[in-house]
Amino acid sequence: MWGLLFALAACAPLVGTGLGAPSDAVLNLAPPATTEASISTSTPRSSPAQSLMKNVNGTTRQRVRMRVIKKKKIITRKRKKITSPMPPVTTNPARILNFPKEPKPDCPPLGLESLRVSDSQLEASSSQSFGLGPHRGRLNLQSGLEDGDLYDGAWCAEQQDAEPWLQVDAGHPTRFSGVITQGRNSIWRYDWVTSYKVQFSNDSRSWWGSRNHSSGMDAIFPANWDQETPVLNLLPDPQVARYIRLLPQTWLKEGTSCLRAEILACPVSDPNSLFPEASAMASSDPLDFRHHDYKAMRKLMKQVNEQCPNITRIYNIGKSHQGLKLYVMEMSDHPGEHELGEPEVRYVAGMHGNEVLGRELLLLLMQFLCREYLRGDPRVTRLLTEMRLHLLPSMNPDGHEIAYRRGSELVGWAEGRWNYQGIDLNHNFADLNTPLWTAEDDGLVPHTVSNHHLPMPTYYTLPNATVAPETWAVIEWMQRIPFVLSANLHGGELVVSYPFDMTRTPWAARELTPTADDAVFRWLSTVYAGTNRAMQEPDRRPCHNQDFSLNGNVINGADWHTVPGSMNDFSYLYTNCFEVTVELSCDKFPHESELAQEWENNKDALLTYLEQVRMGITGVVRDKDTELGIADAVIAVEGINHDVTTAWGGDYWRLLTPGDYEVTASAEGYHSVTRNCRVTFEEGPVPCNFRLTKTPKQRLRELLAAGAKVPPDLRRRLEQLRKQRN
């Protein structure tokens, strides 16, 4: 009987091997056997989807129906499961339920975007113009406003070039693993490559291509579908060579062959030493050189706090739209308190979430200061003894999380820039420039309208005002702490810009618009730019479309491009704080392997800029009778139409360049006092203290309020004032 059953099984209908797979790979259950029973083959053939089920252990379960006829009685039996190993099945991508994760590059960028690859290492079959030459074929490169200038937005081959190519010379044997491409950056034209091939060479004469595993033919890689989105293609097999070529095959109809690119490549050693070794990017400081998401950032800040509990304090100033806390690391020899005569300084990073270098530099700075303080470094010890430093590494954590998930090379130029509400935080502060300039034009400043600490406009405080929670958090932070000096760390360029950021002429796109403290701002900007290694590189080429090195890598913000509602302008007009914007790198999101070099580029600049808070004059304004400090006293410098005020203890700091100044201290209810203060080139602020005497009216008010008798000298003084008035 069992021989009969196995014979029946052998003659059962054949079953396919998978969804959409050929049905000729069948499962043979048993060899045929001789039997006297007749076999019915009328059972309908089941579909592949019904016949094949995949177990979690990689085997197949097959159900076989058999119909046995014996003495006119029909018996139906089922063999429930017969298993065997299932070979890999090629499936229709449209029917896959669990899509594979996006491939991640295993090699860092060669350096087209960061400019480690020089212009001389890039060649092309042809170019439409110099501004569209091969040196412009760099990922995330931005164009000028005018097409056809020297700084256009991609490499573009000539229209009649039938076989265009862009070539990169790595300079030494390199393991190429992938390519990232973009279209042309332009507000006037639409050009991008939709597919390309890749070739390699060791001598730039003999070339071989990247081939498909399945066909053995040259691989054709899908490229771009818009101007800006970076598209990553990993090579089927990484190739070791010196040269790599991208050969566009198709491009947008009515457009031309234009692209920007980054090459993913790992350096390899040359056993014959025919090529010079690539210089390694490293730092002597044992710091955490990697990118940190929100959770990792909190963990690192906590570790620094635990390592240096006596000089650090972590606090938060508010929350983002998505509820992420805006953490600040405070560093001082007495954290948590404002010491009389000690200035408050801040660094703010991550205002644009995809400009991540500033965030990582501040995390590195807090590690460095903690470590060097414990080692007794005199420079760091003096910094943390003579000032209170506040580090806000991520003003826009929501935007950073978006950029971080995309990754260094694939985030593009804009993704993650705004907060979760789509607000650009650097345009979100109150516009105090317009009311100030209107009052100046009407001759009301400074006697009727103050030239400092301007009030918030009514529209800005309305319930329906479009003000981000991150912006409000920073404004309230400014109100609580008497900051003197600040820098706002950005990315995407190499330049330091200073206020005003908004043009004075309405609707002007660009116009030199200096503040009353232009000399101080230019000095602060020059100090950072002059100590930044990358900015001082003599052979450095422009990042995008302006060569800032021609003017010392500093620029007035409004003379670059107008920014209404910037944090720099607001800080200057609403508080005592002088703030500049530092554009740290051509690459907004440098690869992790580049962080050590970026730290070395900026370390000394970050420290030197902080030391500028000791530039100018400082002092305490006191009541002559009680010796108590006077809060909100006004410090005015002759010839500079911008005043500062004292903190709640009466102490103040006024940043000034070397020179002789006539300084006046005044407060409500007190006689003003003027004295000459000389600022020298010697290090350290110049003491310039004031003692103010109450006016007779103020003394009378205080005595009457206290129910005391009026002394004779005050009575005589009041009578003299009445006679003078009459």
C-alpha cells in the first residue's frame, strides 16, 4: 500500500518554486513505483502563491493532494508536510513587503565638497564656460546669481559633446566604493544627469568599467530627478585605482549634461611607494571625534559634567517644537552664579539644523576645556576664572535630527535647515532695526528714543505671531543673563560676518550697513578669521560664488545678503551683547573623518575669540553714599551712538578698541558723572568705575517714603533749585 502512495506522490502535479519564479525547479518526492491502482490526474493545479509557503527556518512546506480509487470507493488523503532547503528566490520588487534599508557608504568622501580635492585634480571632456568647468562639479556647490559668471553651479559639458565625462585624480591608489551626484544649482536653468557609467584607470590612458554581476556588461547607474537631491550609488565591486571617471549617458530633455558629485573612497597603501602617502587628518587631543544625535549629545554633556563637576553645570533654556530640551553647558570656576565684575560669554550653534560642524565643535570645546583645566593649563584656567562661558550646541535639535538621519553626504543643502514648523530661526527674531532707523531719521535718537535696549514691537508679542519656541527660549535666556560677547556658529562658507545683517535701504538685497560699533565688530571678526587655519590657507579657493579672502575673510552681513530679524542684530539692539556669525566650513555637514581636522582649524580661533571679552573698559557703578551697585545705569561713550547698561550688581563691560574715550555714567535719580578712560593695547580690560550722587529730588522721595525728617542741607538745596526755576 505504501509503495502505491509514494508512486501517487511522484505523479502529482508539479509545483512552482516561488512568487514569480519559473516552475521548472520542482521538488521530486520519490522515484516512480509500479502499482495496480489507476491514478487520477484531474486535480487542478494550485497557484504558486498557494502551493509554496516559506518557513522562518528557510525551508518550504508543500501540500500534495492524492486521489486513490479502490473498489469504487474514493479515499482522499493529504501528506501534511514535506520539507527541504529552499534556494534563494528572485522576487518582484513591487511585491516585497519589507523593503531593504538604504545602502550606507563604507568609505568616506574623497573631498570634492570639502575642497580637499583641488581644482587641478578635476578634468572634463569639455565645458560650456569657465564658470561651468570641472572644478565646479562639487557636491552642494552653490552658484552665483548670474548665469555665465565665474562661479556657476555645476560642471556642464558642451552641448555638442557626444561622449562627456568628468574625471577625478585621487593622486594615489584609492579604493573607490561609490558615487553621489546632484544636478546643476541654478535659479535660471534646469539641468541634471539621469544616468551615467563609471570607469577607472591607473594611468589615465587605459580604462576599465564597473560591471554588473548578472550581465557582465558595464553598469549604468541611475542619477538624478531634480536639481538638489543627492543620489548615492554604491559600486557593485569597489575598485582600486588612481583615477575615476563619470560618463553621463542620459540627461534631462531640453537640458545639458551637468552634475555635481562626491566620490566615496578609502585610501590604500602603495607597496611600491610610487605615490606619496595621503596626509592623515588627526588631532593630538584625545576627544570624541564623531557626530552626535540628540541622545548622544546629552550623554556626552553629562559625562563632561561628571568629569569636571566643580567647573560645569548643565541647564536647559526651553524646548523645541517637538519637545526636545535646549541644553546649555555652563563652564566657570563658580558655575551657577554671576560673579561681580566677571563677564558672561556664549557660543550658540545649530540654529540651522543641517549645519552641524558648530554643534560638534562646541561638544569638543567643552571636553577640551574640562580636560585642560584638570591638567592645569594656564590659558584655560584663566579663561574659566575670569569669565562665565555658556555653550548652546543645538538651538534647533528638531532640524538636526532630520539631517542626522539622512547622514553627512545625503542630507543636501537645505534639508533640516528649518525647525519642525518650517521656520528659519535666523529670520525669526524681532526686527528692531526698522524702528531705530525711523527714529534716527526723525532726529529722536538718543534724547527721545534710546539707541539701545529697544522695546519689543507689539506685533511680535501677539498670540498669533509666528515666533518659534526655540526663538523665544533664546530671547528669555538673553533677558536672564547679562551677556557681553557671543558668536553664532553656522556652516556652508568660510567667512565671519558682523552686524548689521539687515540693509537700511528697504528691499535692498545687499548694502553696506555698519553699526555705531563698526570698529569693534570688524576687530572681533578679524580675530576669529585671522586665527582660523582654513581661512588663512593661502592657496584656498572660494567655497561657492564669492571670494571672501580678498577682504580678510570678514564681511558686513548686510553687504553680503540682507537678513531681517537676525539674532546678531537683535542681540546688539535688545541687549548689551556683541555677536558675530562664523561660517565655519564649505561643507555644512563634514564627514566624521574630517572632524579632527576641523577641530584643529578652529580650536585656537574659538579660544582667542573668547579672550576678546577683556578688550575695552569695565567697572562698577555705585551709589556714593551706600556703596551699593546701581542696576540699569547707562554707560555712554562720546562719539559712539550706542550705549550699554549695568547688570543688577552695578557691573558693566564696554567693548572698545584702543584709544582715549570720554565715558559718562548716568542713572535715574542720580547726577551723571563723566570721566576719561584710555584703552591701551595691553591685555586686559581697563578699570573705569563710577560713584554717583543722588539728586535732591531723589533723596527727598526716599526720605518722605521712609517717614524721616528732611536734613537742613537738603532743605537749603531744594530752596536754591526753586529759586533757579522761578
